[in-house]
Amino acid sequence: MAPTPEDYERRFRRAGLPLLIEDYSPYEDVFTRAVPFLALVFVAEMLAAGQLDWAWWANLLAALGGLTILLGAIALLNRRRGRAALAMPERVDRWELAAFVLVPALPPLIFGGQLGSALATLLGNAVLLGLVYLVVGLGMFSIVAWAGRRLVDQLATSLELLGRAVPLLLVFALVLFVNTEMWQVFSNAPDAFLAIIGALFALIGATFLVLRLPREVAALEREISPERPLRRRERFNVGLVMFVSQGLQVVLVSLAVGAFFVLFGAFAIGPAVTDAWIGGAGDQLLAVTLFGDEARVTVELLEVSGAIAAFSGLYYAIAVLTDSVYRAEFLEELEQSLRETFVARADYLRLRAPES
């Protein structure tokens, strides 16, 4: 039995390439499918308009007020479509999405003057819509699964690159690891600041990868599908697959480097050294006695090892971009993985042609 267009579309979704589907719409195919979940969040936010320090009757009035605003917003949106006032939306467009972001921010502002809570609700709902689009619309889980299945094969290429980069990387990391200032900086920094620093390194590495992606996607397009050029959204989807694939490698290398330095530091950095560097023995998390001596894992060791892992991940991400041998090998492996999908895309477009 010959495959149908629906069979090809399911295949594209499993490969993490839903934007190869013709007539794919974020409103019809993403947010409308997520209506039950979004409606549940919407109602919960509208009913949670009170505050813990209010009397029960004040919280009840606030919840009723939020429910009134909710029903009024639904009625206005339905009236705009010529439907019954309280009917559930059958299709979501920009008006419903704007209402989902803006309307739940009104009750905290109206009933409690909670400007901070209103802004947090507005920002949180906008982020939630972005996550829904990533997970449902772009098939992020499918992309991660697709990249994960090929990660083992790609690691061979990664190890070759590490073999060329490891001397400089090890010298760079070891010098930082036994540096007094490194321990003083990262052992005294607040946890929130450490998270921000880690996010900054991740952002820099991701920026390097993103800036290179258009050229790599164009190279793949020339090799695999010269007769049927990709549209902009399809190039974006292919680029996202490449980004996740390379990002997983960077994360894996970072975790491996971090684990190595935790193990190395447990044996090499004793209480006397820690005391000389940071003025104390550190907050011990784990200690194992081997050959009559203790190997210790401290909070400070985890913090410094995490910083080294972040530095190493950034270094590896840059090496990925600048090593021409790796780029050629990675593109060849990715080309082989995507070739069947692009052949299926050509067959799919031929099947859809009569409908156009």
C-alpha cells in the first residue's frame, strides 16, 4: 500500500521536522491542539486572584471577580466570531493568545494592586506559549530523541575533535582548577549569581552555534535537495535539529569534564589546601576513606568543577565551529541522517501537488 500524505507527515513529526508539512499553521496545528491545557491554566490563574493574608470572604470575592473577567473575555472573543457567548473556542488565533497572556494579569492588578504579580503572570504566560510552541509545534521532544539516537555515532567524531583539542583544553582547565582566585571567586559567589554566570556561558556558546547554522543549513540544502529549495520556516526547522544535535554534544562534553574534576578534586584537594585557598575546610557533602585517607566532595569543589565544565563547554563549542575537519565530518553524518527525510519530502510534495 502506497504511503499517504498523512503517513509522511507523521514521519516528519517523528524526525523533529514538522515544519516540512504543507499548510502547517501554529494556530491550527499547535495552539488549537493545546486548548485544553491552556484553558486549565487560564481558569486556575483567574481564580487565584486573592492573597493568603486576606480574609476568606475577600478571597472569595476576588475569585468571583476573576471568574467574571474570565467569562467576559470569553464572551467578547466569541462575539467577535459570531458564536455563542460561552462556547469553547474551536480555533485559536492571535486574539485568543493575546487574551491568554493579558487577561490573567488583570485580577492581581485590580483586586490587590499587585503590579509585580501582574507582570510575573504576563511574562509567565508569554513564556508558557513559547514552550507550548517548542514542544507541540516544533516537536522538541522528537528533535531531542532524534539527536539522542544519533549521539553515539556522533561521539566518535567528537572524540576525534577532543583528541586534537584535549592538550590545550586540559592545560587550560587544570591551570584554572588549581588557581586560588578561582576557588575564592566561585566558592563565595551566591547560588543565584553562579546560575547567572552559567547561563551567560551557555548563551555565548549558543550564540556561536546559531551564527554558524544558516551556512550549514544552506550547505545541506545544496547537497540533499537542490531541486526543491527549502522555505524559510523549513530552513529554521532543519537548523533547530542541527542546533540541538550539536548542543547535546557540548552538554555531554561539559558534563564529562565536570565529573572528571569532581573526581580529581576529591583526591587532590584536601582540607589543608582548601583552608589555605578559601579560609576553611569547605562544606563537606561526601567522604570516602581509601588507603587510610579521606577523599572528600565539598560544595566548593562542585561549584569550581561546574565553572570549569562551563568554560570547557564554551571552548568546545568554539572548537566545533572552527575545526574544518570536524565540520565536514559532522555535516556528512547529518546529511546521511536527513537524506531519507528529504527524499520523503520530495515524494510528499508530489502527492500534495494535485491538492495545490
